[in-house]
Amino acid sequence: MPEVELKYGRSRIALSLDQDRFEVLETSTRPEALTDIELGSRLDHPIDSSSLEDTVRPGETVLFVVTDATRQTACGQVINLMVRRLIANGTAPHEMSVIFATGIHRPVTAGEKTGILTPFIAQRIKTLDHGARDLMQIIHVGETSDGIRIELNRALTEHDHIVLIGGVTFHYFAGFTGGRKLVCPGLASARTVSATHKLAFDCERRDRRQGVGNGLLDGNAVHEAFVDAASKIKPSFSVNTIVNDAGEAVDLFCGHWNTSHRAACDAYAARNTIPIDEKRGLVIASCGGFPYDINLIQAHKALEAASHACIEGGTIILLAECAEGAGRNDFLDWFSAKSSSEMAERLCENYRVNGQTAWSLLRMAERFRVRIVTDLNETETKTMRVEKIDPGSVRELSRNATGYILPFGARSRILV
């Protein structure tokens, strides 16, 4: 009986696979990582934009906006190429800075900065940290079409050019990561983050808003608000990567901040949407390992994907290490609600960003039997109405069942 290895943090869990009863849901193509020469060629052919070197003139300042440690983007390889190109073009290192688009996540550690940027860049280019609640960093730049006040990090207005560097994957309510998301919520105030995220929830229906979901952009109110926010600062250039299992870039789309991101989203969806003929009673899902299961808030995205392959009342087994716990100290407080309906009431009365993630998780715990292999303690998992199990129990639960195995839940979209 063949084995399938599922990523768990930085390690792996091996499961025996009965191919007559279980189907592995993954894409059939495994593209090779791009070399520096191949990435350079893509940078030479931007979409709806001049090249970076033609855009940035000597003496002008540049702010690179990059993601934090919860994303894999191949940023180190990309920013090395771009910085070297700009230096060769006449831009001095002191005229370039990097800011980490953490949104309301925790700050990036010194070690993570080196890992994201590589030592070469981290030692030579000034880095900035975003504080969503630091009023000294925040300025008002306008409103969205829905009247939401847009407050962003002032560094976005203090440089001649803004260059976005992000990776594209599915996102359960923004449609896709990357692009405009580096500006909002990445560099927005806590108030703007909350107001734009609230658009994902319909308080009249006490449910997720229509048009919001994995792989959806057109008619997605959250995506549209993020685009409104990014348009206020008009980034000069954007790089959008697609990475493989190891976090290496296998494709790159660059140029205009909006159209190049849209092209990357289309390519990502074509490669990572997995059609199935039927839902099944058991789905075993890995987030895809670190950093996709760094905490429960991130790991929840794999649970969301798995739910689309499971029958109502079926069982979902989630492999999520969660080395950094739930992700926020107040996350578990939401589960004092007796049901997802009561939690929805609280969410609409006093909206908080992570409350919507808590509502989604509890709703799935009500619809499915959710088991989790995790480093979270049992008190935490019980509070969330999910059952903590060990890897050996996964084998027992799957012994006579028929189902699916989803190796990269955080990066997949399931369509029935």
C-alpha cells in the first residue's frame, strides 16, 4: 500500500493510501523553479507598464513593500534582482527602503527579516515596520467607493516610488492574496482593516456576503475596497509571484499594480483549481506545512478548502502544527458563544477581524466532525469544538472510509 507524505510544520506525517478508496487532490503539474535569468526575463516584460529601470530615475526614492513570515513569495530572490538592477541604473542603496506589510499581524522578527529578504538585502537596505495602531505612522488618504475611511502608513506617501512584491494564492474572502492586499490590509490602520474586512460578512443574512470567496474578484466587495485603497497611492510597479511547494518562484507577473496582479491570479487559478465529481465523507487535509500552519488563523484557510470536498455531517481531519498558537490572544474569546448564530450576532454588534475567522471555524465545526492533529493543547481545541487527535488516529479513522486527501489545502480551490 503506497504512502503519501503530508507536511506538518517543518516536518511530515506519512499516511498509507488505499488508492481504491482515497483520491489525492492536487494539481498534476509541478513546474520547476525559475532561475535568476528566467526571472530577469520576466522583469524585462512588464504588463501595462514601463520597466522598473525606466520607471525609477537616479536620485528618486523607492519603497519596496513585502509580506511577512506568514507568506511564501520568493521575495528574497526577487528583491535581490531588483535592488541590483536599480543600483546599476544609478539608484543608491540609501535611496531604497523595505517595509513589511504585516497588517494587524505581529511584527516581523530580526531573524525573519533576514529570511524574507536574504542577508545581502537585510544588511544593506533600510527596513521599516508597520504598526496598524501606531497613530504616528498613519495618515488619511481618502475614502473607498462605499465611504470607508482609508488610513495607510505614511511611508507610502514619503517615497517617490512604491514597489509591491507579493505572492499569489487563494484567499477565502479576498479572492486572492498579493497585489493590492500589500497596501490594504498590509499597511492600513487597524480601523481601516476592520472596516474593509467587515464587507465580507452580511449582517442581514448572518452569513458570508455573496460574491466573497476563494478565487472570486469580480463583484467581491472586499477585493474592490482593497483596490480602492491601493489606488490612492498608485504604486509604480508590482511583482506577483507564484511559488512551488518549497517556496521557490515558478512564475512571475510584473508591471502595473492592478493588471499584473490580475494576470497572476488568472494563472494561479488555472493551475490550482481542482475539480471533483462528488463530495465524500472523509477529507484529510494538510495546510501545506510552514508557514501555512504557523497559527490557527492561517491554518483555517485549509479547513475552508477541505469543507468544499466533504459531505454535510462528514469528517474533516486537519493537519496543522500551529507552533505560534491560535494567532491572536483574543481569538479563543469568541468561542464563549453557544453557537455560530450567536457569534454572528456578536460579530455584527462589535465587529473584529478575527471574529469572522472564529465564526467561520465554528460554523464548520457545526457542519462537520472536525478533528485536528496539532500542537495546540486540548483545552484550546475543545473550546473551538474540534477534537484533537494524534497521527495514529488518522490511520484508524481512515481505515474503512472513502474520501479525499488534500496535501496543500491552503493553496487549493475545490470545485464540485
